[in-house]
Amino acid sequence: MQRPTPASLPLAAALIAGLSLTPLAAGAATLTIATVNNPDMLIMQKLSPEFTKETGINLNWVVLPENTLRQRVTTDIATKSGTFDIVTIGTFEVPQWGKNSWLAPIGDLGPAYDLNDIFPSVRAGLSYKGTLYAVPFYAESSMTYYRKDLFQAAGLTMPAQPTYDQIAKFADKLNDPAKGVYGICLRGLPGWGENMAFLTTLVNTFGGEWFNMKWEPQLTSPAWEKAINFYVDLMKKDGPPNATSNGFTENLALFSTGKCGMWIDATVAAGVLYDPTKSKVAADVAVAPAPTAVTPHGAHWLWSWALGIPKTTHQLADAQKFLTWSTSQSYIELVGKTDGWVAVPPGTRQSTYKNPDYLKAAPFAPLVQQMILSADPEHPTLNPVPYTGVQFVGIPEFQGIGTTVGQDIAAALAGQTTVAQALAKAEASTKRAMTEAGYLQ
């Protein structure tokens, strides 16, 4: 699910070029880490010389945009190429890859690590049959960000639990392109973890689902048509131009520079938006729960970016040392001291949400905790479904299916086709994929 801040761009450029943060000493161990280009990971990279200083282990970073990272890592681990010693993966991949024996089980992290401090639902999402296969760097749900100064100027009040109908009305009143402000920013960049992450929660709360209990696709159902028409109409009327180019990172940049009246997206963005060194609207941002429509089921997601160790690594012990260092309570305290408490990795540890320094710096923290703990991957939809996962379907085929459907819906958003045509095409390709995979006869 982020665009580097200007201050971090030289660092990001070096990392994307595949450069190590520290000189590689002759004979020293070197771990190659694949990760996503978001602010939390950039902080981790910036601080990781401390790890090298403590352990003598050097780090070689491969930093990629989210869609590219998923493709590279999935291909590498499925073919057992062994390029990476540590991979950044999430709650979609970990249970499946653990089942496939592609990941090394997480070993004993030591008493100081306090595994029980990690929220149980986050641990469960990174496990298969009770065995942990990755440790969370941060965890997130989704919620509504809005500009309280713009709301006040327009005479608007955000409800304790907004509905999508209310959000649409607010967007109309806030939209002011002449002043460079759009009523709402939402993901439009195609990808199963980009536009479809948000759109799946939208479909969920509109009463829809990806598949019925017979694994038959439901993409032309009234709920899907209503939800996607709502989204396309809202974005065309009150969203920014070229929205199909905007994923999480692009919308974060838009909101943090004052271009969006509202944004519904990952709770992890709060750490950037409330940080006055990274956000022009830090004093004016406020949060509310993710909107609902027909049902609260599946209206907000549960995700964790986590660090796992491929079975192909020849440096298991050293890789586990880095996992311990980068996801420990001590690391969170290090970030608090060096970059400010608002910037610490959120959503993983219960102790973070009891820390007075964090609660003082992060007024959004109680809502984030509420959203994470109330997300229910086991019951993500109004009607019973044969899958788990709120913003994704927890089957291997969903990577391809979700990305293809995301491209079809992006075409409708761009005006290249109608919503009905896009969903009919998506239904047909999904049915074909599910038949080839053996779910359907």
C-alpha cells in the first residue's frame, strides 16, 4: 500500500538502484532484502546501519513499487530462485506460502521480543495452522481522512460513522478544482492490492461478494454494479484528473499537499499526514471510520506488511536476526526517538497503543486500533462466502483475477468503456480463470 518525501528522495534513488546502505566489508555477511517503497520502509532503511553496527551484517536493498514488488517476489519464491534472503509480503501471501513450504517458519525470537505483545489478529493473519511464517513490520486497516478546516468552512460535520451517501454529498460541496482541491481522492491505479483493495471493501459494504458458496463469480450482481457505478460517478464528478494513475502512494502525496478534501485508504497513512515535517495539512487533518452502505461487514480491511524468510536462503540465522531487530519493541522506540513518535510503525504491538508518548503524538491511534481489531477476515461479506480476506480473496488465483478486474474497472473510470461492459468482461475472465483452476466445472 508510499511516495518518498522530498527529503528522502536521494536515499530512495540509491536504494532503488540496488545500493547497499553501508560499505560491504570483505567477508562480511550480506542479506538481500526486497521491500516496498513507502515511508515506513524508508525509515527502516535509514536506521538499519544501527543493525549493521550491532551485528556486522550488511544489507543490500531492492526497493520497488507495490505492484512490481509483488510480481518480483512471487516469481522469485515460486521458482525458488533464491534472490532474496528477506521478503516484504502481506497477509494475502503468508498463509498460502507457508502452506506451500516456501517460507521458513519463524523461530524463537527470544524473551525480549515478546511475541504476545503483537495483536492476536495480526499474528493469526501471518500464520498457517498455528505456525508463524512472517513477523509484522506494521499493520493497518482503512479509514476516512478529511480536512477539518474545509469541513468547517463549508459548514459540514463528519458523522461518527459516515455512510457512502454522506461522503458523496460532502465531496460535492468540497470539490473546488479552481483552487486545486478535489472533493475526494480514491485509488484508481489497477492492481489486486491497489484499486481492488479499496473497491473490494466498497463492494462488501454495498452487500456484494466476489464469489458465492459454489465459487461462482458475482461481478455482474446488482451490488457490484451499484458499488462500481457509485465509485466511477463520484470520481468523475469530484475526483482528481488522471485518477487511474493514482494508487496509495500518489493519493498520499495529493492529500499531504492539500489537494484532497477526503481520502478513504490505509490507516498507516496517518503517520505521514499528521507529521508537520511531511504534510502541509498536518494541523487540519482528521479521521473517521471507513464509510458503510448496506452492511458494516467488510467495510474496512485488515492488512499487514510483514517480513518473511524464503526457504531458499542460505543465511537463515542472520535473516532472523534482522527480523527480530526491525520488528521489535526496541525498534519502535528507536524510531520514536529519531524520527518522532508519530512516525513509528503502527498497528502491530499492544504496547505501542499504551505508550503515552505515542498517544500524545498520534491522536488517530485509538481509531486505528479500533479499526484493526474490528476487521473480520472470517466474515467479510453480508452473505456467506467460501473464502477469507476482507480486501482480497485468500486463494492463489486472486493475484491474477484481481489485477485483471482492476484493469477492467480502471478502463471504466477512464471512460474507455461502461461499468456494465467492464463488469461483464471481468465476470467472463474470472469465470474462465476459476474453471481452469478447478473451482468450477
